[in-house]
Amino acid sequence: MSGNSARLNAIASIITTPIVESGFDFVSSPTSSVWGENVFSLDKMEQRLPKAIFKSLKKTIMSGQPLDITTADAVAEAIKTWAITKGVTHYAHVFYPLTGLTAEKHDSFFDPDGDGGTIATFAGKALIQGEPDGSSFPNGGIRQTFEARGYTIWDVTSPAYIIENPNGTTLCIPTAFVSWTGEALDKKTPVLRSMQALNSQTQRVLKFFGTDGPFVSATAGAEQEYFLVDNHFYYARPDLLACGRALFGAPPPKGQEFDDHYFGAIPERVQAFMFEVERECFKLGIPAKTRHNEVAPGQFELAPVFEFANVATDHQQLVMTTLKKVATKYGMVCLLHEKPFAGVNGSGKHVNFSMGSSKAGNLFDPGDTPAENTQFIVFCAAMVSAVYKHAKLLRSVVASASNDHRLGANEAPPAILSVFLGAELNEIMESIVNGGQVTSRKAPLNLGVDVLPQIPKDSGDRNRTSPMAFTGNRFEFRAVGSNQSIAGPMVAMNTIMAEALDEAATMLEASDTSTPELLGKAVSDYVKKVWTECSSVVFNGDGYSDEWQDEAARRGLPNLVTTPDAVGVIKEKRYTDLFGKYGVLTERELDSRYEVYAEQYIHAVNVESNLVVEMARTMVLPAAVRYQGELASSLANLKAIGIELDHATILQVTDLIGSLQDSVAELVALKANENDAADVAAHCHFVKDLILPKMLEVRKIVDALEDIVADDLWPLPTYQEMLFIR
């Protein structure tokens, strides 16, 4: 394979560079042995704290009881002592601003002691509260430039941890981030509020089944999909570097049509990377469970075990950071963009959502006889109700410029929100409505091979095309993008479930439930109401089909195809009322989020459109013109000796060069008028309706040129190189 110097050098380097060795002896020091070693976990707390202090802190962590502020100094001293034994000199309050990224402010433990030395100090006040600049992060107008004060506040329920660097270590304290007046400037605060709201309403329902009491937490497990690209290719692609996706690129001769990458043998270099990622995750107490090749070439997945929602949110941010950090060590770049390469599958982050407590167990676990599990039936029906009533909200919280490239394609769930229950649960709901009976389907699966053991047949198949699929003991929200924090989806699911359970509890409280039979009738009445009003959101078929698009429209289900269509949902009065009622987000906080997310959409496309212009003018056009010149010279020389050749190629190149120049000029002209939009909503639609289509037009021309221009002149690493060489 030939190419320009950058491409040639990249390929040669990849081929000749040996796989990086981690330096760990995985036999004498297996990954399992480092579990939680960099986490100030409950067991470390118990070892280092006085019994009374530990008991008080554990009660807060496990049951949501208010923190006794008097314990802060003792906890701070214990954390400091432990951290210093690990080589820590600085601590950082870690928070998650509305950028979607992780933010940190580092401070030293050490102060001058007045005698020419230093002393390590870390008081309870320093543990509980930090003070970063509240105006320097996107805040949607909550903070003005001259209003700088913001607070980080320790999230007691998420353990402190240590991040390692070759030159030192840092103690990280998970925190909420609020303004001087208490408004949420971050993604964590609403998660914690929504968990509190969910617990409150769930307890009202659980008391009818005798399982109320212990704190009910939402749980989440986020399956992280990602691409790996060699860093030599990455740095030769300005679009990957600045945007996370390839703005140009012709389809390779081979893509994913053979379905040979999914669950295939993991390349040695990638597996070495995965081993170290998992080891780093284990050190941080992140339960990385599954690794495998994904559908697209160069695409992979890491899936953890589920955890409490706030901890899962923190850990998901750490997983993304860890993937990027470790990839660099192995000479690769981890791409978390939802659609880095057109024409092959994009990357999602399926969020497995459930809820439960130590007493009630997993509330979405149907058991072996779901038809007899009355408690489960109530919570399952509540989920159907929640998704039906708030499908637009669920679409809104996964809206982004990058995720728009993925949603709706035959690789990801459609923008239409529906619920998959499976055949058995469907029949159970229908039977409750119609007064019939349903028996368990747990029968052995007949394999026809005597030497293979019999296994139980699951009560229903799985549906990979559903955006909200029941998968055995949880609902899998499949529309979340790979680059997104799971905080927004968790806030939405917690809050809409709180409302649904509020309605269920209110109905049960108004009914006679004094006997098991009467309770069963009350539950049946609730399910009948939900199914009658909301069952149109249940769909067990192919969510990718055109027929479903038509059927969903007939059912009246919303289809918010793009971010400009979806992002404004959170400003609707029904959602200011909903989030206000359950104390999750105020109207001002919702307004701020709309402003931030709409502006992020605009900024993302603006960066991409700027790069489309720059790359077309400075990289693609020069290569095309050189090739045009070479063709013209060759044709002229051949004609001079009496040989006439077909001019089709040079004419095609010439036409494409002219079209490219015209399209780029039109894109530039559009961008010049972009700021004339009346408001941020109009600006979003201008970008969607005019800028993005023109960018796509430029791309089609560039991709056509890639298929014609001589390979030794083409300036950009190709899809074939980036996806298959590693």
C-alpha cells in the first residue's frame, strides 16, 4: 500500500513497533489482587475510623441518612493518613460540569510550619468544601462573568480514590458543584436529588408488600463502546484531532459486511491494552466485567457490573478517562465519538437501569414465576407508564450533535422511544387486563446434542433494536451516546419513575388492600389503567424497519429526529412542573441546561464546519489539483507522440474540483450569515437545516475525489488504513 509520507510513515511505524509491555507480572500479581487498592472504601474506613464515626458515616452512605458534620474532621484525618502512605501530596475536588467532562482543582496537603519545614494538614472543612470559579464553566446564565463564587461539596456516598501518575499520585474527592446561591452547576447534584425522590416514592409502594425501609437506590451499568486508532493516523487527521470523527472518508473495499469482527479474536495489541485498562479499573473499584470486539472493525466494548446510580456515574467518567489514558501508552487513541466513521456502526453506551434495596432486592427481577410476583408487576407497569408519558424527555437527554449521527440508523435504536417487554411479560399484562391466566415458560432448551447440557429457555428473546428493552432483570436504555455522561439519563429515569410510582402509590392508598386478595385486585386495577392508557409504547418488533416508523406515527408516539427538535423539551411547562415537584431541578436550572446544551450543539457543528472548509482548501484541493496537473501533463506528452487517450478521468477530476470549490464557497457564505439567527433555538435549526447539509455535500465531493486521486497524492489516512491496521 502506497501513500503520502505521513501515511507511509504511520503504516511503517505500526508494523515495526513491538507491542508495549505493561511491566506487570500478571501471574504473581493478578488483576484481582489489586481490587480497590486506590479507593478509600468501607473496609478501609472501618480500619481507620473510630467505631462511632464509622457507624455514622456508613449510615449516610448505605441508607441516605444526613451526615453528622462533626464526623468530618475524623474522616479527613483518616483519608489524609491513608493517602500519604500511598505517596499523595495533593488532593482534588472532582466534579462534573455541564461540559460533560471531568473537572479538578488540586490543592496541596502541605503548608509551611513556620520553622522552615512543612506540615500535612487536611481538616474536615477542606474535605467537605472546595471553591472553584463558578463562572468559568458553562452555566446557562446562572453565573455572570463577574460572579465567580462556586462551591464543590463532598458526595459522601461516592468513595474517595487515588489517581496515579508516573511522577506522583493525587487524592480525588467526588463532589457536587453548585453556585453561590445553591443552583446546580453540574451533573451530579441532580442525580443525587433524583435518587432521593425515587426512594421517597418507592417506599410508598413497597409498604404494601412489606419490603419498605432500607434506602432504595437506582442502579446502573453502562456498556462503553469505543474505537481504537493508531496515534500516527490520528495525528495525521485534523478532523479526528479536533472533532473526534472523520469529516471525510470514502468507504473501504471491506467494511463490516462479513460480520466477522463482532466477538472475533481480539488483536494482541488491543488485548494488552484491555488488560491494563481492567487493572486500572480494578484499582479504582470499578467492576469491569466484559470485554469484546464490537460490530465495526476497530470497535470494542467494556461493560461493568451495575452499581448505585451516583457511583456508576462517577465510575463511567473514570472509565472514559482510563480508556483514553491507557490507549496513549499503547500508541493508540481511544475515540468515544458516537460516529467517528461513516458507513460502519457507531458507538453507544447502553445503560442498564434497575432499582432495589437490601430488603426488597432488585425490583425489576421477575423471579421464576413473574405472573405471581405482584411487586414486580407494579414496577414493570410503572416503567411502561413512565416511558409512555415522557418519551420526549428521554430523547432529549440523549440529544447531542454527535449522537444525532447514530440514532435512527440500522445500528442503533430509533429516535422513537418504545419499550420491549418480551412475549411472556406482554402476555402477563394482557392477561391481567383480560382476566386470563399465564403459566411460566421456563422449559429446557432442546439442542439435539446429547453431550451438551440442557439449559433453561429464557422467558423471552432479546430485542437489540429497542431503545428501552427489558433484558431479564433490568431495562436497557440503548439510546445513550458513547461520549455522554450517564448522569442526564439517570436523572430522567429516576424522576419519571418517581412520578409513575407516586401515581401507583396514590391509587393503591385509595384502595382497600387489607387482604392479599384485595391487594391483588388493587394491583390489577393499576395495571389495567396503565395498559389501557400506555400500552401503545410497547413494541416487540423490529425498531429499525420503515414499517415501525409508520406504525409509531399511527400510535401517536413522538419522533424527535435531531437535537434541535429534542433539546427544547426540557423547557416545556410539564417538565418544569415535574422536576420542580420532586425537587430535582428548578426552572432556572432547566433553562440553564437548555442554553448550555443548545450552544454545545451549535459550537460542535461550528468547529466541524470550520474544519471542513480548512481541510478542503488546504489538503484536498491541492492534492486534487496536483493530480489534475499530472494527468494533463501525461495526456499532453502522449498526444505529442501521437497517442490519444480517453479524457474521462481528467474531466471527472476537473468537474469535482470545480464542484468542491463552489460548495466550499457556499458553505463559507452560509456561515457568514449564521449569527443572524433570532435566538439560540433558531440558530440550532439554521445549523441543522443549512450548515449540516452543505457539509455533507462537500463530503460527497471529497469522498469521490478520494476514489480517483492517485493514492500517493492523497493527504489523509484512509478508512481502510485506520480501521484495519493496528
